Amino acid sequence: MIKKSVAAVAALTISATALLTACGTESSETTQPAVTAVQTGQRADVNGLDMYYEVHGERNGKPPVVLLHGALSGIQTDFGELIPTLSQTRQVIAVEQQAHGHTADIDHPLRTNTMADDTAALLRKIGVEKADIFGYSMGAGVALDLGVRYPNLVNKLVLLSVGLSAAGLHPGTLEGIQSLQPEMLHGSPFHTDYLANAPRPQDFPTLVAKIKDMDANVPTFPEESVRAMKSPVLNIIGDSDIVTPEHAVAIFRLLGGGIMGDTPAGLPNSQLAIIPGASHVSVMHRPDLLGDMVPAFLDKEVKQ
């Protein structure tokens, strides 16, 4: 196997986890409850998981924004630079998925749709009936799955580095994932943070094996499901991401974008952003740009 840098291997491993699956819908609109308590480091029993989440900031009359991390990662690894900015104007609820971060593993495989189910169950358990969802990579797949299957739970979506199928990724991105070994990530932030936070630090090889299994069972997300979504979407990629610019534009068109905005119809509710000079790994670490564009999108009035 050709040797790769830690960053390249991490990007390769994370890549397919941005792909998603979805089916069905939910109903019953509800009113957002008032929440004033500000706490961090909470746990909830969700679908057999002892699920870890953090709450930062005040509700301030707005829906909370839920943060969903990428594969092999966790809250602080992916969102540590952005939480201080986002929590200045709204409540932030950051979640760690099965086998990641402070959340222990259980005996079932990692799949986008089950992580979406876990996230939805957690939010309802802690009294969140409608939220903005911001997902990165694997978390973007979970976020989009929520948007399709739990439409009444989702207000707006921010999707950072998401693809609808392998065809949306640069050729060769998925090659070699099955050759990834845990020791190839030793010394990386993924490994060091896992050792510091996981209930069973010795289970890192199991997490890597489950990520490889998930990447070997990546479904294709139907275009019609994306087109049918009602939630406005901010779709973001890096200009040197694993997702091709052409695919990001295709997703934007499914969401009503790619039109002339200087017409009576005006701008669409969904938006597209391409971060300059950013790869799949580095795009999440641009708080200078994300810290401006994400709150602006979330606060923008939706055109009816």
C-alpha cells in the first residue's frame, strides 16, 4: 500500500461518511419550548446509548443550532474553534455519536440513518422540538438524513462537505479505505482526543473497523428526496474538498439554487458557499469565514 500522510488518510476515511440514506417522513408541527439553563457535559440514555452532548449559550428566542461532527472525531476536534462564536447569539447543542468522543459504543454497526435516529431521539428527550442542524462530513450526512426523515424537527440545515453518492467525490477518494489500519492514525488529533475522552480508550481499533464497514456500505441518497425538502440549506465545501465543485452545484440546483437572483422571484432560500484554499480536513477549521456565514444564513428571513 502506498504510504499516505495522516491528513490524507483521515480525509480518505472521513469521506464516504458524508454520504447518506433516507426514507419516510414525520409529522406534527410543535412549538419550540423556552430553555434558559446553560449547561455543558450532559448525558442521556438514547436508544441504548449513553449519549454525550454539550449545551453552550442562551436560546435568545431562536432555535438552537445542533452540531454534528465527522467520523473518528468529536465536538472539540471539529467545532472547538466555532462554538465560542456561534454561542454568542444562540444556544448550541453539540452531540457525540455512537462510539465517538465521550459516547461509548454499542453492539450495532455505524450507519447514517441510525445516527440520525439517535440524534432525533436525543433532541426530543431534552425538550428540543425544532432546531437548526449543522453537520460536517459524516455529520452532514446525518444532518441531511434528519432533514429528509424528520422535517418537523429541522428548521434550517448547514451541510459542510456532503455528497449524495460516490459519484460526487473526486475519483480515487474511496480507494484504499479498507487498507486503513488504526496505527496509521496514531498521533493524530483523532487518536489523541479519543484516548483522552472515550469511555474505553482501548476500543480505537474497533471504531476504525466500524468506520471502514460503514464506508463499505455507503448508500446513494435519492435526488428526489433532496428536491422535496422544505428546510433551507447552506451547502458548503472547500475548493479542494473531496466533494467536487460540480457536485456541490448539482445539490444546490436540487434545492432551488442556480437561478438568476436579480429577478422578481429574488434569491432562493438555500445557499452555496465554496471556501477558498480549503481541503476536506482544513475546511472545518476556518472560523474566520464560517463564523460569519453560518449565523448570517441561520438568521436570514425565509422567503415564503
